[in-house]
Amino acid sequence: MKYLFLLAAAGAALVPAVAGAQTAAPQGAAPSDASATPQAQDAPADSGGKSNDIVVTGRRLDEARDAILPSLGASDYRIDRKILENQPGGVDRSLVQVLVQAPGVTLDSYGSIHVRNEHANLQYRLNGIIVPESISGFGATFDPHIADSVDLLTGTLPAQYGYRTSGVVNLKTRTGAFEDGGDMGFYGGSRGMLQPSASLHGTSGNLNYFLSGSYLENDLGVENPTAARDAIHDHTRQYRGFGYLSEILSDTSRLTVFGGTSIGYFQIPNNPGQGGAAPGGGNYVLNGNSTFDSAKLDQNQREITHYGVLAYQYAGDALNFQIAPFIRYSQTRFTPDPQGGDLILTGVADRSRLSSLTTGVQADGSYKLSDSHMLRFGLFFQNERTRSDIVSRVFPVDANGNQTSDIPLTIADTGGRNGQLYGIYLQDEWSLTPRLTLNYGVRFDAVRAYTSEQQLSPRVNMVWKPLEGTTFHLGYARNFTPPPQELVAAPTLALFAGTTKGPAITTDDPVRAEREHYFDGGVQQVLAPGLKVGIDAYYKIKRNLLDEGQFGPSLVLSPFNYAKGYAWGVELTANYTHGPLDLYANVARGEEKGRDIVSSQYFFAQDELDYIAAHSIFTDHSQRWTASGGGSLTIRDGIGTLVPSVDFLYGDGLRAGDPAGIVPNGGKLPSYFTANIGITQNIDGPGLLKGLSIRLDVVNLFDRIYLLRDGSGVGVGAPQYGARRGIFAGIRKTF
């Protein structure tokens, strides 16, 4: 009934709204020019009766805001609203499903992705403002419903980007564009999927607003640990809301507030046949019982995230700046099987609650020194309070690890930490000639939490356009990546000595910040009108390489370091846009290796530590080949437009355990190929039919069975299969 209530409430709000919703100008899903700058748009003669002065001022402030944080020298892959809507699934697909269509992005389990073969290390921004990361799980904080465009920045990032540097995902949110309107939709299909959503946008005087809400329910909240079409015990309910308010104070200033919430409830899917050596199929005996069917486990996880941002922007002739305080609260709760199934099967049952409260401020500015020099500067401060409360039920064991009692012990392990991140940067965009630009700068970062470290990081990028349609870029960046405080804990290992949770290794060196030398270069070439191709290559040298793994029953990852590592890769991209046809394709080759685990050693077996101390191994998320592509065709059919679309994803396979049992991550999963198709009918009218869209999508068209993980490898907890074929349909009405 929840989704019916949402639709009814949204409908009541939207019916009086003025017809004519915002539309996005098509830009294509191509890598943007490395030296691109925002282009002004002509104001419409009339915007629903709104003052043209307000519309022009709002758009000029948007362009000024975007110009504070350019992507000069980095690789910027943009997917605009038109492309989002035309892909199979449209804006009802997840943000992960959108991002895997970008070059060098690898799909993993639990709703995670890897950019250029790095684990996590992704930074999320809304309208250029950092939203601190949530405690990892499998619920997405953002979804494409709120996005006017999605940008993925990679490569040698300019000095204003710090902390999480393998990729920056920036969602430019829908703002209303000083027009009154909205939309309401419903999407659903296979595996019990129900997804209603609604939005409302408009203006009152100088105030501009956008509101969005969605609800998702299905029976595949987490990847299936079996190859079966339907998972066992895998229901999810997810709620997301977002609001944006912007008040133009004058021709040169604006005050904006936006925020949102994400709440998710997940059943942890079961894997039948996981019995052990004890009588009845279990591994341990609980109160005289050693029988438990792993298909009947009842583990659950709840994830919540709330965030808010207040931003003041000033855009003068030479000086342009934005100051944005922010707040974010995140919490994850895991509850084990109430009947003791975890204890019988694994000897450990953890009830955990992890929480994080983050406050801070981000300030960015620019000053035009001359026609040749644009100075950019800024600072960042974040204070985070994290807390972990874990209550474990375990069995006592003897010196040989044998269970000595069938009555479990209850042990509480709690902890907390207050930590800070500091950052400041200064850089200059120097136009040496009309075709050659040098962007150089430096940033200083410090972390004071579970580790106390700092680094001065030079950055330099050169962009050269020797011919019309040809762009070369070459860059170097020194990066400093603190460990995610919300995932770091300080367990009291002595509490679990002599129990089934006691680690064989008791060494627990602290997790450190990763330090990196990053080299990147590439070229983009327009071969013909509408056809652009590009190649980009990179190499990274790492110290204290950060990685994460699942080392317990809760699906929250824990970080650790390799003493040193490296990564390299090459990416090819192509995009073709001509009239109603949009096509794109990406191919990436790369790898990442690490050597010598130097923190959180108690997560590992001694033979693993010994081998990795003497040999470089593939990180578990390293994938040799990744490819994606797709396209859409817009056909005018008399009642509107008919848009068939297709996309595909190829993965060479993530790492797995060595079949010979010698080399950690020495194996590789089989490669896979999946394709999705969709068709959308957009109706132009008349009357109530105007603004109506009807779509049909088929996901995993060929019903391929493919493994994302097989449960083996360093820090990998369980097998996960990709989703089988699904058929979905949706209807959306724009007002």
C-alpha cells in the first residue's frame, strides 16, 4: 500500500501544476572535451509567464557554479537526461546500472563498481558539492530520478578534487528551471518489482524548487548466491526522497539548500546446502542441536542515510565563489538469524550497529587574474563521529579450536572515534596560447582519526588542441586517500580469545592512508560530424594501497592496506550522434596488483600473509577486460516518438581463488556478456495523453547465467550471480 499512497499523494500535488515539464538538451554520452567550458544558453522568449530576467540570472549562476570546478585535463564522461531516459530501464534503473556504461567501470556484487580497477575510492557530489560517503552496504543513496546529468571524472584530477580520486561522480540535479510541472510514474515486472516515483518542480518569485520521491520493492535486493532464477529470502524495500530549494538574492548571488534521505531494508539471501561436519549438517552444536537448513536462515540488514547541504554562491565579474556547509548521518544494522542458525553453521552470530555523523564545510572559488590566468582556490573540512556496537554470540573452544560447550557466550564490543579531514588547494589555469592550456596547482590534505597523516600533493595537466577537432591531454597527480573512517573499527581481539570468533592471527596494525603517483595521457579526435573517438592510458604507483573485503556475516566491508602496489590501463571510447541516432562503445584493458598486507592482518590466514609478503598478487577487484556499449533511435510515428534502445556489458571476470590453492587471487572467474533492450513510446498529445510515456524493457535478454563472485579470493565472503532475464514495463506522465 505504500507505493499506492505515494502515487496518490504525488498525484494530488501535481494535478494543479502547469503543463510543460523541463526537458534536457541532448549532449550525448561521450567523453567531453578536456578543455570544455560551460556554454551560455539563450533565454526563452517566455518561460511559463516567469520573468526572463530571473531565468537568465538562474542559468548564468548555474554556469558560474559549474565553472568553479572544471574538469580541465581529466577524463569527463557525461550522460545527460536525454540519454538517461533513452537507455533500457530509463531513469528507473539504478545509478550503478548507469555508471557501468562508462569506460573503465567494472561491475561487482552488492551494488558496487570499480573505476579503473580500484576498490571503492569514489567521491559523490551533488551540483559539485561533496556528499560524504555512507556506510557501505547495498543500498544506493542516490538514484537517476533526481539527475539532469551524470558525470564521471577520472584520470589526473585537478587540485580541487581530493580524498576519493579514482573517480568523481557528479550528479547535476534537476532544479525546475523556473517552470511549473512534474511527473508521476510506475515501473515494475519480474521478481515482484514495484517502483513508483514522482517529482514536482516550479517557482514562486525568485524561489525555484524541485522535489522527488521514489519507492522500490522487489525479491532481488542482493545478488543471488545461487544460479537459480529466483533467490531465497531476498526481499527488499527502499525509500528515497530529495528536495532542492534555490532563492536568487540578487543578480550576482544565490542561496541554495538541498538534501535527501535513503532508507533500505534487506533480507540477506540464503545459499542452500551449506552444512558441515556436525551431525545433522551443521558445523557446531547449539543447546544439543546440530541441525539447521541454511536455506531457512533469517538474516536482515537495515541501512539509512540522511544528508543536507546549504550553499551560498556569489558570481561577480572576476570573483566567483561558493561556500557550502553540509551534514550527513548514516547507519547500518545487521541482525543474525533469531533461531541460532548462524551459530550452528558458523559458530558466530553478530548483531551489529554502525553509525556515522558527519558535518563540515566546502568552499571553492575562482578569480580571473587576466585573460591568460584563472586562479582557483578552496578549502574543505569534515568532522566525523563514528560508533560501532557489536554484540556477538560465540562458543568456547579449546587450544585446538574444538567446541567445548553447546551453550553460547555473549560478548559486547563497542567503540567510537571522532576524526577530521582537512584540505586546502590553490591552482592556476594558464592559457599559454589559444590552443595550449596548462593547469597546475597544489593541495594539502591531512587526516586525524584512526591514523594521523598528511601530504602536499602537486597536480599538473596540459591540454593541447593543435587542430580543430583534436585534443591531447597529459597529466600528473599526487593523490592522498585516507581510509574510510566509517568502516574502520578498533576491535578488542583479546575479548574473543578462546572462542569461535578468535582470530588465528592477532596482529592488527592500523589502516593507513594510501599515497599515489598518477600519470595519465590521451587524445580525442572528431573523425566526422557527430563521430568522436578517444584513447586514454594511465599508470599508478601506490604506497599503502587501500583495499576492502567482507570478513564477517554482516555485508559491511572492512579496509586493509598492501604496502605497495601499481595499476595500469588503456581505455578506448567512441560516440556517434546523428539526427535521431545515438551510439556509443567503450573498451578498457587494465589490472591492479598489491604486495605485503601491512594492516588488519588478523582478517587473513598466515599462509596468505606469508605469500603476499613475498609476491605481488592481483587485487580481488582487478578485471583485465571490460566493454560496454549501446544506442537508441528516435522515430517520429505520428503520435509522438518511438524510441527503441539497446545496451550491453562485457566483463572478463573478477579474480577468484587459485584452483591449485597456492596463489591468493590466482584464479579468474569466467567472462560474461549481457544485453538489455527497451522500447519507449512517447505521446505528444492531445489532451491528457500529452506527456505520457510507456516503456517495455528486457534485462539480460539471453538469460545468461554468470558469476560476479564465487565466494573465493582475498576478502570475498560469498558467491553472487548476476540477475537472470527479467521483463519490466513502466508508464510515466509528465505535467
